[in-house]
Amino acid sequence: MKSTRLAAVIGTAAITAAGLAALVGCGTTSKAPAAAATPAAAATPGGSAYAYYQTMMKGLYGGGTMMGGGSYSWMMGATGYQWMMGGTAAPAWMRGSALPGFMMGTSSDPGQVMGSLFANAPGPRVSAAQAAQLGSQSPAGATLDRAANRITFTGATVRLTVLASPAGGPDETFRIAGLTDPAIAVPAGAQVSIEVINADPDTAHGLVITVGGVTSSSMPMVTARPAFPGSAVWFLGNPTTTGMHAATLSFTATKAGSYRYLCPVPGHAQEGMTGAFTVSST
């Protein structure tokens, strides 16, 4: 796919602390932003994720110019990497406002673009057989109500595996303990660890715990922020012969309330990749 087409559909880059890459895009100015603090999930430049980011950017844009000839060479280095991971110097649309016009009006599927771009990104992998097993097994310490499509945890430690759009189930849904998009309840203060596996052969997926009501937006990754620090695995690339991309989000469910888990790829939450996530006070 030509880089000019890619630039029109790819929004922001967020590479998780687990070393898996995410959505890449560019701003509308050729001036490098000032250095700024980045979120906890944004690792300092260095390591395999940063190296992959640089290689991919140079492969797409030749390391020199981007989008109409403006100079974006700064995006190849540490400043661009940190800026594109959502630091405070990032543009407003990256932090909760509307997308800019140059990213709209395309018929391309952003999920398919991202899935292909990051199919070979570094990070953990699991086999298809492992994924199927993990997606069907009951989490330790959980009570499953299959009739109500609900999983309830009462202990201080919560561990579960989420399969994104696996084979044998409805498209654009999550599978957890053999259930489709189940409601999940955990106690306040619980230490939560969620392994996310992208089992979809041709589309990127991720998982974010957000406040309720965000699925009304067609771009949930823009309008919704993670409800807790660490409660996001943004985008995992397509599976390859080496396995399915996997990443683990870890956070403390510090505040009781009603939340949602959803896939942040544009449109996926609206198509069914979402479920209730409740943090109870008792």
C-alpha cells in the first residue's frame, strides 16, 4: 500500500510497555513539538519497540519527507517517538478531541492497515492451539455464570485471558473463558492482569478499560482514556507463522464504579467488541 494512502488513515502511535507497537500517524505541522512528559505506558526510547518504530517509519516515508513534502525527519528520533506516544505536547485530537480532517473521508479500513503494518512487530507470541486453550479455560478464583454471560472475581488478584475475534465465534467480539463479551466484575483494590491475544487473521485489535458510555463514538481510541493507569493494550498486529501477538495489561482497580472494556480500533467497539467491567466496593 502506498505511503500517501497510509498517512490518510493512520492516527497516532502508541507502543505499549510490553514492547508491542501500535497505531502510527503524523501531525499537520512540520515543526517538531517541544519535549514533554509521556504517560507511564510510554517507554523511554530504546529497545526493540523503538527500533521497530524507526525501521517502519523509514520504510514508509524514506526517513525524510512525509505528507505533501513537509519535513518530518524529527519523527524518526526520540522526540518524535515520545510525541507520537501521547505526551502532553501531542495535538489535542490525540488527547480526546476530534480527529483532524486529513484523517477522515477514506474508504480504507484502519484496522487492516495497522494489522498489516505491525504483523512483524516485536513482542510475545502464542500459537493458535495455545490461544484456543487460553480462550476457553476458566480463570482461577472466578465464578462463571454462563446463563448471565458474567464472570465474577472476589479475590485480590485477578488474572484472565482475552482472545480478540477468534475463529469459531461471532466476528468483532472478545472471547473470555469460552464466553462472548461477558460482563466482568472485580473488587475494588484488586490487582488485575489481562493477557490480550489477537486471533484475527487480518485486522489489528487491542483492549482498553474505559469509563462507561464511550461506545457512542466511532473513534473510541480518541474519545476514551484508560480508566486506570496501565489498563490499555492499544493495538496488536496480525498473526504470522511465528504466532499470534500477545500483550498483558496490568493495573489496580482503585475506584469502584461501572466501566467498559473495548477494542480501540476505529469502529470495532460499535461492531461488538465491548463489554461491561464493574469494580465493586464490597
